[in-house]
Amino acid sequence: MNPVSYAFAIAAAAIALLAIIEMLRRQRFRERHAFWWLLAAILSLVVSIFPSTLEWASSVVGVEVPSNLAFFISIVILFFVTVQHSSELTTLEEKTRVLAEHVALVEQRLSVLTDSVERSSQPSESIK
Amino acid sequence: MPLLLDTLVVMPAFNEEEAVAAVIKEVLSTLPGVRCLVVNDGSTDRTAQVAREAGATVLTLPFNLGVGGAMRLGFQYAVENGFERVVQIDADGQHNPSNVPNLLAQLENADIVIGARFAGTGDYDVTGPRKWAMKILATIISRIARTRLTDVTSGFKAAGPRAVRLFAVNYPAEYLGDTIESLVLASRGGCTVVQVPVAMRPRAGGVPSQNPMKSAVYLGRAAMALVIALWRTPISVRG
């Protein structure tokens, strides 16, 4: 591997890891969303610093071309992230639906109450 | 009729300012003593004002949730305000309120009554692929509900006390949730379903689609909705 691509791989992985840590620190990320990204960034940093780990891992699981193992693992991680997002989207949709229902019910009760308050306060005003 | 006093007529309405007032007035005059609830499903026109002026109680959803979402709110309102029965009617006037007593009478021996469009009365008719799609659905759901149903996608339905309590918590908001999934959910939850023939009136606007492509997509999505409904864990009703 030539030194430039070696340095480039390390830099890319390091930047990704730092970005995730920084976003976590600034609370732009909840921990459960950050998990898969942290895992991916740490793995890619390790592999970019010590490419031999990838070669070793692929020989262990019997993958002939080491980069294919890297692609496979990336796809698996992305898969989990999107599945998690779909599931949380469903939860959020359900929550907004419940909120919308509550707003509608509260609004209706409020208008009934306002009407009855206005009706009961009107006669006293006409006396004045 | 004392039956009407604890019956709530729910109308999901999305941009129906032209038709809704006439339908509400007709409901209130043909069914004396009944309360009419319009669920304004995120309309951008004056549906809410028009409905309120016509004498209905109006619940306004801040954005469109679809018929399923609107109906769950209707059932919730029914439970909170002590209504025992809920009748669902379209706000566009295609359902005739004079059929409601027939539906309510059948609630004596069933939890859900469907106003079926092809069961003899009226001249409502669809042809071609859409008809086959509806037939297939009706056959499958009849099996699940263990009764003979010919029209499962009708929006004209009545629910008795058990079904109202079930639906207030569990009415599905998925695509076709208000027809297919709600029937599957209720019959697996131990509710009984029957149908009553009703005559349909022409819709205020628009013709049902006869495009074979659209019908195929419809059948596909309906089948998907059915499979998902059957996969879900059944819910049992208390009491």
C-alpha cells in the first residue's frame, strides 16, 4: 500500500470518529443512535491503522478478497442503522398521532368551556 | 328511540365544506336525539365552521391522519363521553342516514354491522378488476370473521359497545386500516360481524376508478395490509 493512501485511510477514519464523538458531546446525538456509528468508526480506524487485521479476519471467516469483508460489514452496519431508523420513525409517528388526538379533544373541551363561561357571564354584564 | 341517545354518528371529513352541512342536517333530522361528531381531518377549507353551524360537534385534527386516524379519535370521544354505539358515515353524502336504524337493530346480535353495497339493494356497481379485488378481499375476510360478507371496504359501519371500547384504543391507522385491518383485528379479538344491505347514493363528485393498473396496485396493497393484520398479535377485549 502506498503511504498516501495509508495516511488517507487513517485520516478519513479519524475524522469520522472525531465527528461522532463531537456530536455526542454536543448532544446532537442520542447514545442509542450513536452506537452503530461509533462501532463503524472505531472498526474503520483499527483497520486503516493495521490493515493486517482485516486480512487476518478475512482468512478466519474464509473470505478471499479482504476488501469484500470490509464491504460486507459496512452493509450490515448500514442495514442495522436504517432498520433502527424505520422503527423509531414508526414510534414517533404514533406519538404525533396520539398528540394530535389529544389536541383535538382538548380544543373541543376548551371551546365548550369558553362558550359556557361566556353564556354565564353575559347576564351579569347586562345588569350592570 | 332510546337507542339513539347513546349513539354517536362519526363523520371523518377532509375538505368537505360543500357536502358536510347537508349530510349533518339530514342525519340530525332522520335520527332524532343522535349526536353527530365531525372529525375534521386536517382540512384546509371551512369544513369545521360549516359543520359546527350545521349542529355537529367538531374535533379538529391539526394535520391529516386519514380515515383510520380520524375514526380512532371518534371512538375515543365516544368512550370518554359515554356513548355505547358508534356509526361511521361518509361526509360526502353517499350513505343514506335512513339506513342507520337497520344497522343499529343488527347491533343487538353482533358487535360490528357493515352497510354492504352489493348485497341486493341499490344500483351501486363496480366492474372489472376492482370488483374482483373487492370479491377476493370479501372472501378472505369472511373466512376470518366466520360470517358471509360481500363488501368489506364499505365506509358505512356501526360498532356496538365491545367494538367501541376495542377501537378507542386499537383502531389501526395504516393504509386501508379503517376497513381491512379493523375487521381482522375485531374479529380476532372476539367481536362478531354481520352485514346489512344498503343502497348507495351517487357521490357528490368523482367516479370510482376503473383503471386496471390502479386496481392491481389496490389489490396488492390490500393483500399486504391483510397479511400484516394477520401477523400482528391478536388483541382481546375486556368485558
